[in-house]
Amino acid sequence: MTKTALLAMACLAATGALAQKSATQSIEEYRAMLADGNPAELFEAKGEDLWKQKRGPKNASLETCDLGKGPGVVKGAFVELPRYFTDTQRVQDLETRLVTCMERIQGFNAAEIAKTPFNTGEQNNVTALATWIAGESRGLKFNLPQSHPQERVSYQVGKRLFFMHSGPHDFACASCHGEDNKRIRLQEVPNLSKNPGDGVGFAAWPAYRVSNGQMWSMQQRLNDCYRQQRFPYPLFGSDALTALSTYLGVNAQGAKSIAPALKR
């Protein structure tokens, strides 16, 4: 191969690298422009109101709900979930814990909420509550407990699910999020099999999706991953989703939360 041909190939490779860098920078600039008016703030305000408002058959507020740090304590709870709760004898993530409180304190039917589609009815309220609670821990570091045996089991199950290939395309969570330096179209995808760093992956959800104008909880985000695998959706509040969240949350140990974030 001539020197001229080699030089041409090098120029093409450099051009491609610059184009990739430019695309990534453009996405970050786009997010920065929108961040000042992140619509998630509206969901945060709604969630705070729902927390304090007397609702449900029992006409009670959620201000006595225990998210793991004692009744009514919100700050710092998000970055320590999922965790084991003695009253339910289960490892629960933020959303399933909220539904437990809504049933026990306010008298709502937890099974009916679980069957309600995302972004409608009480599911929409659960997302708003989760958004506000996450916002109260913004900037804090993730520190999920792993002292209880069921918490450790949840982590191991989540790890297996993360790497499990399934569906008609033989896909896994790890297919997109199991290696460094991967990209889907113009979007960089983080490696979630290890700590991806501050505000990345688990540390960014709930988040507002600009592409569809919706606030997405972590449960909905994980459901969408299963959709992309062409695999049946897990049920809301399923142990599978909690286990995946436990695996991702423990891997994010020490990373700072930026939730609720802004996504494409």
C-alpha cells in the first residue's frame, strides 16, 4: 500500500473520530440547554404535594411512610434503596415501597395500582412521588445496604438477570451495558456491570424523557429494556425488577445521584 493511501486512510479515521466526538458534545450541549427548565421539576412539585396531601379511603397523608430511614424521613432514603424491610419481609425499591405505604396508610389497593399502566392514574402519582423523593437526595452518594441475607440474594439474582440472554434476539442487559466504549447510534451507553460514575445509569433515574414528553421511573426504564429485548414485560413491583435495581444500585456505590435527570 502506498504512502498516499495510508495517509488517506488515517485522515478518514481521524475524521470519523472527530465526528463521533462532535455528536457526543452536541448531545451534552442539548441536555445542558434543556436542564434549566427540566420538566421533572413539575413532577417533583406534584410529588411533594402528594406526600403531604390526605388521600385514599383512609384520608391520610404519606408523612408517616417509612422509606428505610424512619417514618417520614425522605432525605437520603433514595440512595439507600432497594433494601430489606422487616414489615413486608421483602427487598423493595422506591416504587414498591411507596405502593406499600399507599395501601397500608392511605387504604389504596396495591394490586390495582400494580396493574395500572405507567403514566396513568395512581401509577402517574407513584412516579411523581418517586421523582420528588429522588430529588431530595440529589448530590448524595449511593450506599445500598447489603447486610441482610435477602439483600445479598437480591444482588446476586439481579446480576444473573443482567447477564441472562433471552428473547427471540438472544439479548441481555449486558448486550448494551456490559462493556466499555459502546454506542447505539449517537448515544453512548454506560457499562453498568461496574460503577459508571456520578450521575450515570442508576444514578440518573427517575428521568424526564424529552423524546416522548414523559417522566420515567426506574421500573419503567427497566421495562423498556425488556421491550427492546422483545421479552415479556415483568410485572410492576416484581422481584426481578427489584433484583436488577439492587444489582445496579450496589454497583453504583459511592456515585452521586443527579436524579431526576433529563434524557433524550
